[in-house]
Amino acid sequence: MAEPLLVVQAVKKTYRRDGHPPHLALDGIDCQLERGEVMVVVGPSGSGKSTLLRTLNGLESIDSGTIRVNGVSLTDPATDVNRWRTDVGMVFQHFNLFQHRTALDNVALPQRVVRGRSRGDAERYARELLGRVGMAEFGDRYPSQLSGGQQQRVAIARALAMDPQLMLFDEATSALDPETVGGILELMRALARDGMTMAVVTHEMGFARDVGDRAIFMDAGRIVEMGTPDEVFGHPKEARTRAFLEKIL
């Protein structure tokens, strides 16, 4: 039987700053994700959700444990982390677009730099992806000329342009005004329907119930509860999970 696309085993991560006690952000995380599945991650602020996603993309190092995507170990010294990131796309809360480049360039340039595509091929694929995310008419606009929701659509197109095996969404709607949240969630639903493997940190519980194949509730750097969305959100076993859900549902 093929190994799951994502395998996380006993991952620990501690932040250390001068003058401050060590902060254990991830305390023995174990989870996995099959190809085509969507994993939703919920929990209070400071629970380690974003840190977990950042370790999956190699943006944060880990102290111990293993992370494998498509059978390749991130902690293997022979692994090219920059190459790893081309297989693990990430969409951030605050877009992180190049402000001095157009939407088209934001999607095309990484393909040329990272994937080595020609300008023509990169721009053709960028236009295709901008159309896929509903931004076909905005390729010549700069980020400052776009709304938050439009910028996030461009950011999603940029991540997809790397042809990733796994997509990570770190609270992709939390910086958006309420009127644009629905459109981004529907775009993410469409990616899930198309079979994209996704790990999503979100506070949108309706989306999490609707799209997730498996759900994780985190607190204090640990996975407190894991199962299907119906199990975790509808019939939680742990008192900490129930207390969290009572506040937000």
C-alpha cells in the first residue's frame, strides 16, 4: 500500500528568545494525509496551528521528529528545501504578493525562477490560472489596485502555478472583509472537489465541516482530538474540545 502523501511523526518545535523562557510550540505532533484529502486544523490562538503549517513548508525548522511528503523526508540533510517548497504550496493570511509587480507577473515570475519555464510558457499558464480563480481580467493590475479578496485569489493562483502536491492554507480568509470571505471559501471548495490535497487552518467552522475529510483540534502545541469533522465538531470526546466549540459555534 502506498504511503500517505503527508506523514508527520513526533514533531517537536521550541521557540527560544533571549530573556524569555523556551516556548514549546509543537509537542509531539502525529498526523497524516492521504492523496486527495482535506485536513482542517482548528484551535485557539497560540495553539500551534500556523507553526505546524510552516514546518510542513520548511519555513520553520523542527527540533525532532519527521515530516515526509510523497516519500521525501524534509529532515534528510540531502533534501533540497527550496525544491521541497515547489511541491508544497502555501497561501498566507496576508497575501505576500510583490507590490511592484502586476498580478500576471506575481503568478508568472516564480514559475520562471523556480520551475525554469520560459517567459511565454509561464505567462500562458499564469493567465490560465488567473482565469481559474476568477481574475482573468485583472492580470495587468498591481496589488494596490486590487481588493483583499482579489489579492488572495492571485496568491492562490501563484501557489497553484508551482503544480504542488500539497496545498497549505494558513487562515486564508481571516484578513478579508466578510463580503469577500465566501468567494475565497468557494474557490477552496472547488480545489477540494478537483482532488487537491489540502491542509487548512481555519476559523470558518461551516467550511471545515463541509470540506474536511479529517479534522484536528489543537491546543498548547498538541493535537487534543482528531477524527472526521462530524466526530470532532459534532461529537467531541475531549472536554477541552467541547469548551472551545461552545465558544465559537
